[in-house]
Amino acid sequence: MTDVIITKEDRDARHGRYVARIEGIDAEGEITFTRRREGVISADHTGVPEAMGGRGVARRLLDFMLEDARANGFRILPLCPYVQAQYARHPEWAPLFTTAPGEKPKL
């Protein structure tokens, strides 16, 4: 299995991203996020370049975000279609999200 290294980067006080890197590939996968209010961040966009395709990178990024939410006590507003779709498949994640599975998020 390919070693995927995931980190969290803050761009400024409100915005950041979870970044996936694979040694030998000059590309990055990411989930971008925005801090919406105290205790809530939105998952805005998930992007995985073709060079990283087929390695489960998007899911690994989401798993990292979920672990970060558990460890740091925040909830996720699922704006990204990929995150919405995965959440709809995993209703057991409900305590980590601001909406019910399959519900359209409201800002």
C-alpha cells in the first residue's frame, strides 16, 4: 500500500486544508476548510489530482479530518459533495457533523 502522509495546514485564522502527499508524486490532494463559528468548520472542497488517483487518498483525507474533529471537539458542516456522499453512507458519523446524513447543509 502506498504511504500517504497527511497534514493539516492553516492558511490564516479562518481557512486551512488537510493535505495528502505521496513520496515520488509531485502533486497534493486536499480537503479545504473554513472555520465558520466556534466549534464548527466546513469541509469546502476535496480535490485529488489524477497522479494520486486510485489510492484512496480522498477517503484518507476525510478520515484524518474526522479524527481531528474527534480529538479537538469541533463539528463539520459538509459543503463538499464528496464529504456529503461519504457521510450519507456512514450515519454513525452523525455526532461529528452539523446536519443529519443526506440533509442539505445550511450556512
